[in-house]
Amino acid sequence: MSRPITLFTGQWADLPFEEVVKLAAGWGYDGLEIACWGDHLDPWQAAEDDAYVQGKLDLLEQHGLQLFAISNHLKGQAVCDDPIDARHQAILPSRIWGDGDPEGVRQRAAEEMKMTARTAQRLGVKTVVGFTGSSIWKYVAMFPPATEEMVAAGYRDFADRWNPILDVFDECGVRFAHEVHPSEIAYDYWTTKAAMEAIGHREAFGLNWDPSHFVWQDLDPVGFLWDFQDRIYHVDCKDAKRQTGNGRNGRLGSHLPWADPRRGWDFVSTGHGDVPWEQCFRMLNTIGYDGPISIEWEDAGMDRLRGAPEALEFVRGLAFDAPTAAFDAAFATDD
């Protein structure tokens, strides 16, 4: 069976869940990666309400869609972040924001991530995708200079806050796939190494590989797959285009909005950017990844109703299967 291609519903959370299900099925997607915001999935209700869970599963089955993963980026972001401010209030429900006391927000976000693991178990999926947040992302510019101890304290804070969450993931038989992404504790190659070391390389913590966040940082998404092959728990598929080289556009985006031509990079429709997709899919085959390819739509320059089916067509044409055993046998010799 070909590798399933799913649609991440995070960028569609302004629409009712049932409408997104119908759209994805109509376009020919194999399933969904369901976001835990909007009305798409409430981890607290799902962890306690059998009828609510069954209703989600029935709706998917009715439209011929599968479920391989759920995602809770927004609440995961608040677990470690410092500062906690108006940006978080804008993306968090009142249940998590509460009175806005930063430590209270972090604690409530951590509890929701535990609930998300329980929800995944009840839905019959093995992977939760998301962010971790970071208390040291604010030091990334390195001026005023951050000491080694300040950075080390950030990794200890991550371990202290996420190990109890991962304990619940272990209890539920579910894995957390952290999306390597700027603003997170692991945002590039070496910070991923450091994050893994901070939590003792425990198996509950793996990676969601999204190459769009690699190319504009001048990282190699293909080599990353090879080096972290045993921790690639999920794949999100979106593209990014570098727009540098004119002496004006910078890598960091210049505080300009998405799709502004003065930015040094931007998200684009899959296949229109700088991600080396064929090499990526060949490496996914090489490392034996057989999970879903989840298309995440973030191109601010193209209408999503056109772009989502276009992305599906591109990925389906390129996400070729690995050689079969019969193919290998055809080249075997008798000696």
C-alpha cells in the first residue's frame, strides 16, 4: 500500500471540522492530521467523553478518511516559553490563559499536553505532533551575550517540564513528535542534539520532520533524516522559498508579514520552493519511514482551496514507494 497522504487541519481551523473533512475527502486525501483547536478536537472533552470521540471517528469513516496523528502545537508552545505575553493570549483558549499569570499558563498548558496523549490513545493513534516552547529562544541573537549556564538552564527547564508530560505519553503508548522549528527548544541540527541529550534520549520524544524550516536556515533536510532516522515519528510537508541575494532581503524576515516581497524567505506551495523533494523522499524510503506525509498549507500568496489539492497532486506524484522485495530479488545472484 502506498504511503498515505494526509491534510493537517491547523490552517483550516476557522472552518467547522465537518466541512474540512468533506473538503479533504473530495480532493482525494487519505486522511487527516487533526489540530487540537477550533472545533476540530478538544483534548479535554475527548479524554472523558466516549460519544465525542466516536463521533469524530464516525465522521472520518463516513468520508473514507484515516487518522494517523493529532497535533497540539499551540498549547505545547506555552509549556516552556518565556516570556508569556499577549502573543500567547491570542492563540490560547481562556481555559489555558486563565488570569495570564505566566507560570499558571505553563502549568495548564502542560496538563493539556497530558490530556492530548490520553486523547490520542482513545482515538487509536500513536503520534502527537507539536511544539515544546523554549525559555532560551529569546537569547538566539546572542547579544547581550548569554552565558553557557543560561543556555544550559534552558535545556534543564525543558527537561523538567516535559519529562512529566512524556511519562503520560509512555503510560498511553503514544509518542510525541516535536516539530524542529525556530522559537522551539530544538530549532536546528545542534539544538535537536542538545534537546535529545537533555531528556536522556527517551523514546517517547521524537521528531516531526518539516523541511520548510530547514532550507531558509541553510540546513540539509536530507542529511537530517539520515542522522535522526530512528526519531522521525511524523512528516509534515510544506515548502519554503529563499528570497535573498538582492542586498536587502534578510533571512530573519525583517518583521514583515507573510507574502511581503521584501522578506528574505517565505512559505510557498509544495513544489514551488527550495526543498529538494525527490532527494527527501528517497531518503525517507532509505530510512524506512512508512508513516503518513501530512500536507501543511501555509502559502499566504495562494488561495488554499486551490493550493491544497495542487499540493496533494504534487506529493502523490513524487512520494514513490521504496523498492519491493521482489524488485531486490530480481537483481540477486546465485552465488
